[in-house]
Amino acid sequence: MRKSVLLFTLLSILSIISGAQLAAAQISDNKEKINILQTCEKIYPDLQKLGNAKFRERYQYFDSFRDCIALYDDSAWDSTESDRTDRLILLLEKPIQTKIIRDRSNDTQGIPQWIRDDTKRWDRGDEKDNVLSYGIRYMMNSKIIKSENALDYKNCESGDICLSQNDFVKYSIKNNDNDDTIILTHTFDDISNNIVYVISEESSKNSKTVTNFQINKTSGFVKHDKKCCAQYPFVHQIPMNLGTKINQANSAEVVSEAIFSFKDLKRPSFIAKDKVGKYLEIIDKETGMVFFSKYQDKTKRLLQTVQLVDTNIVKKDTTIRYDDMKIPPWFKNTVKWWTEGKISDSEYIAGISYLLKNDVLRI
């Protein structure tokens, strides 16, 4: 009898503890969903301002991106009813994933399961184009769709400095008043909210320094140690045209066009000069990046040259795009064949690569 009572008491205690743990887990889970919802609310104005394609390009690696897209696409998002928050939180319920699906999601050699699921829903009309587009962009970044088979491009806002994370420029800077050559490398480490974070490495014969600063993509101004606002000199806002002012202390402007040879590339370029003939600059027409600049003051016997020696910004197949995504209606046939197993993964990927390279499909 005593054993039964003790057993009953022990089970009761375990039940209370288990119930408390479950309640705590539910509270924690609910809090996490509310945080996701608040985050999506915070970035939603950018979707309205940028449009789907550019919003996706900016936030595609954001932790809550897919959750936010699901919320934005649901009718409850625009609801003014009192139960709006509860309905949106219910949308954030995560389906239980088996280990097999988790493993496949992390496999960069094949198409992840979540892309298959998103594509099926898009084919049924349950998802918008930006969801399909995100999956294709993910496959390009993960090398499932090989970069050499697909057109590599950047989506940029007109009037901004066009840079991506991990871009870099490396310059050789020479002055005639000394024998030293400065090697300056700028790596664009992080880009968010129109701010580019830059790691600057400067080396010469006797010294090496590393500093950090920020560039405003929209204005081109540099902020360093809380000081502002010199103009960033190595990558200009695009697009540029004849007569465009180069907002620097020398007041140069674009006066002509030329073809500039950089390594094995022949790049359409602009030549910018000032009115008094002291300053000259050669700028890549597509990216706004400076290939070469020269400042000469004969009265002071001063000559400085700046020469680009390395970068990953320009490639043979790099294109700057300002327009939105383009998915032709007939592409649904290809998607349907793939989701129904009528064509293989490799055939589907090869087809996407061909369409991207020939500008038929634009994501």
C-alpha cells in the first residue's frame, strides 16, 4: 500500500515537473514567434519601398526572411481585426522535420527539400514569384547552379554605390616626393541599411595599418571615427553619364568615354577631368569603380598616381541590373515537369542555367 502511495506521489511530482517544463517551453516558443513577428513588422516598410526583387536581394540571408515572406503573403497581414496577431503567430508554427529532410536541406550537392516544397506551392499558385526567385538565387549562391553556367549579376539601386559583401579593391599609390609605394586594400565586409562597412589595410616598406570606416551607399560619404563627410574616392555612384559631377575636392566631371584594359578585360570606361587640368580619373562605366587616377600640380612639383592592381568586382560576365525579376509564364511548364518527376534535377538545373545566361529568366 505504501509503495503504491509512493509511486502515485512520484508520478504526480513528475507530471507536475513535466507540465511546468512544457509550459515554459510553450512560453519560450511563443516569445520567439512574437520576436519574429516584430522583426517582420520592422523591415516591412523596406518591402514597400524597394519592391519584391530588391527587398529579397537585401534580406535573402536574413534569419527570419522565409518567415516574413510567409507572413506578408497571408491575408492576415493586412487585417485590422483584433485577432490579427494570433492568426499571424499561428502561421509561424514549424512543421516537424525528420532527420532525413534536415540532412537534405543542408546538402549543397542536390536541391534542398524546402526548395522543392516552395516550387510546388508556387506552381499551384500558393506562393508569389519572389519565393521561387529566392530558391533559385539560393541554388546559385550554393553552387548547385554553377556560376560559370549562369549570368552573374548585381541588383543595384540607381544612384547608389554598387557593392556586395566580400567585394574588394586593391590599389598601388605612388607619390613623386618619396620612393615608397603604398598598397591600399579595401574589403567591403558587411552591407546593411545602406551602410557599407569597410576594412582598410595600408602597407608600405616600413609600416602596415588596419582601420575601419563606413560608406553611405546613397550619398557616397565616408564616416570614420565619428567624422563625416569626405567622398569615397574609389567607387562612385552609378549610373554615370557625360557631364556627371565627381563630387570630390578637385571638382572633376565626366568628359568622354574610352575602352580601358584591365588584366585580360576590355572595359567600357569614362574619363573625368577637372577644369584646370590637374586631375584625371578613369572609371569603369558599369560598376563606377576607379581604374586609374592622377593628380599633378606642376607649380608644387607634385605628382600622385593611383592604379587598380586587383579586384573581384569586375568579371567577364558581370552585369549590373536595376530592373525587377522576370519569370515568363511558360516557365511554369518546366517547373511542373520537374515537380512531377518528368525531368531530372540535373535537367532542371541545366534549363535554369540556360535561361539565366540568356536573360530569359531574371531573378
